[in-house]
Amino acid sequence: MMPIELFTRVLDLGGTFVFALSGAVVGVNRRLDFFGVLVLSFVTGNFGGIARDLLIGDVPPAALRDGLYLLASVLAGTITFFWYSGVDRLRSPVLLLDAAGLSFFAVAGAQKAIEFGLSPIMAALLGMLTGIGGGMTRDVLAGDVPHVLRSDLYAIVALAGASMVVIGDVTGIPYGFSALAGGALCFGLRFMAIRHGWSLPVAHLSAQQRAKSLRPDDEEPD
């Protein structure tokens, strides 16, 4: 059976690759040059893991001391740049790659936090952060409002997947089973949220509109 450390690393690298693909797709859609696509690919694939490692004290972060993370990001960016038509044939490619990367990172991040002695609640939250960090950075660099702030239960499903790993650790379920269950739950919920438009309640009235609606009538000019 694969050791936990190796399994976590495989999931981490898998998440890096698929998230890097989603970042590269956004870069190509925004008509960035080859270097710009690679930068967006690396940022998307690695910033969630870098943030996680810095918070738990695993420094330098794995993405900066292990060349495989850079290789996975560059490979994903290069494939997308030169074979975009093939990647783009995927249904809703950015969102589906996001869902896969979110699943990989949420479960790997939670397990790594557990290995560094964090409490169950903090481990679940750190797994969520690992999942959403790269996508948030990608959206900011691309000039978009991050998905996590506006749609499709992005952070909620990452937290659900990470929580499955934490529950498995607390109850003594082998990590392989809890990771598969957490990843499947995360991807399934994210896919259903995309397909059916599930989301949390959103604000429908801006601050400016609210101020206008509360303005007394006697302030209007005569």
C-alpha cells in the first residue's frame, strides 16, 4: 500500500497540474503571450500550496524546493498554449479543471495539516485554503472577481472534501479511503453546483442603491 506521505505528494502534484491547466486556459483566453501563460499556470497551480506551507511552517514551501511542481506547471502551460483546441474540447474546461484541482488540493492540504499537528477544525480550514488559494490568485491576476466570492459553492465544497479527510483521521479510517471519499464529494458537489447553478444567497442591493432607497423624501429639491 502506498505510504501516506507519497500519496499526499501525488495528490499535491496532481492538483498542481490540473489547476495549472485551468490557469493556462484563462491565460490563453486573455490572449497572453507564452511567458504570461506560464506565469498564470504556475501561480494557479502552486499558490494555494505555498500559502498552506507558509502557514504550517513547512518552509521553504514544497513548490519552491521540489522541481516537480515547476515542471508540472510548465508542462500544463505548454500543453495548453500549443494544443489549446484539444484542451478546449472539454466541457466548460476551466470550471471542470478547477473542480478536479479543488478536489486534489482540498484533501492533500487537510492531510498535510494533520501531519503537522493542527487540530481537526484548523486542518479542514487549511485544506479549504489550499484548494481555493490558486484559483483566487488566478482570478485576481486575470482581472476577475474570484469564483470563491461569487459562485458555485466554491469554498464550501472544498471545505466538505477536506472535512472528509479530517473525519477519517479522527475515526481511524485509512487515509486512502477518506481521501478518495473527500475528493469524490468535493468534485461531485462542485460539478452539480456548476450544472444546476447552486450557490449561496448573494447581495442583490448595492450599498449605493441601499443609500438611495433610505434617503428621506424631504431631501429632494423643491
